[in-house]
Amino acid sequence: MAALAAAFIDRNPYVQALLLLAVINVYLPYRGRHPAGTWKFGLALAIVPIVFSAALSRFGRHVLFTLPPIPIIGGRWTLDAVAFGASTGLALLLTVAVFAILQSTVRSADVVAILPRPLYRAGTTVALALAFAPKTLAAFQSIREARQLRGQRAGWRAAPALLLPLLLTTLERALQYGESLDARGFGSGRRSRYRPFHWTAADLMVVIASLAAIVAIALLPVVPYNPYVDLVPAAPNPDRLIAVGLLAVPAVIASLLRVDHAHHHA
């Protein structure tokens, strides 16, 4: 939540670059568990606003080139529009990266297990919803590979043929989730725990740093960035950079734990 707040509240490129570095450093200790396809999807999603902004916007003073009067794309292409689209695309890339890292580093069952009892049902619903996205991407990739093995097209022109089996697979998985919850007696009584989870000092440090970052990002003044007014972004306040830097606490803790683990084995 803190990372998403920083990605959408402040569009300053300096803050976005610092947040991207923090996200990458959180990703590095767990890169072996994370599929590269999600990052490719994020990069493709980040390019779309750049192309649309440059092709459809005719505002700005820094002209890159001018096309003849062609419908939709004709006219001036400006660097200001490219910068505006890049700011939006980077926010989308950060959003995809945050959820991808959350899926690769945190087990949904562990998160649900440490929730207070009143939040158990809502937490289970959210955990299942978050688990749907990567499983849907994996199912799409499997369907695409199956079509390629059969010699059929798997490009963008074959999208209608891919959507129907993907929809059926998703519905079948939803039914399996429902039957699994029913078989486990979900919501019928007080839940039990086979292996209790406890908060650790590292968990508390991450939560405190995240809450401090959310409060600081929400309360500190934002230095607005509008490339159509001023292409060069203004330097953000140092306290805002510190607030975004707090989001790198999970990476610092992971590196310290890895060093302690290596020292223990040595």
C-alpha cells in the first residue's frame, strides 16, 4: 500500500526513479522465485501510455517531428507528450512490479493466518483474488503454447480463440476454489491453526517503516510535475525522498538475514 501510494500520489520522475530502485532491491533477494513474464508485461504496459500520449497529444513546445495531416496521428509529435506518457507508464510499471513482488515473496496463506479473527473472511477473499492474476497469466501462457504445438497461430490475431479457453479455465478454477473452501468448512465455525505464525522483529520493522512512509507521503507537500509547463522536473523535498527510501527496509532486512545465515553456516 505504501509503494502504491508513492507511485500514484507523486509523479515526480526523481521520486519514481528512487521508488523503482527500492522495488528492484526488494526483488533481487527473491529473483529466483519470480517469473520474468510479469516484468515483460509491466514493461509492455508502461510503453502503451507513451505511444498513446505522443500520438494523440499535440501540446508542448519541444517538437520532435511533424507528420503530414494523417487522421489521428498527423501533426506535431512533442517531447512534452512523451514525458507525460512516460510518467504515467512508469506508475503502471511500478504497480505491476509491486504486485509481482508481493506474489513472489509472500504466501497468501501466511498472510491470512496472521490476520485477526474478524478479518479472516475478508482476508481470505482478498488472498484468493490476488492469487487469480498470476494463475490466469500462467493459464494464458499454457493455452498459447498448446496452440503453437498444434501449429496454430498464437499472436494477437488469435486473441478471440484464446479468450474462450482462458475464460473456461478461470471459471473451472473458481469452482475448484469454492469446492475446496466448502470441503474445509470455511465460515462454518471457529478456524483452527495447524502451524501458528508469530510476528517477528523484522515484520514489525517493515510495518513501522511502511506506515511511516504512508503518513509522510500523504501529509508532505507534493512538488507537482507537468511536462507541458516545465519539461525539466523540479527537485523533490529531501523528506519526501526519505519517505520513499523507507520502502527499501525489506531489502535491507533480507540482506542482513542472508549475511547472518551465511555467517552461521561459516
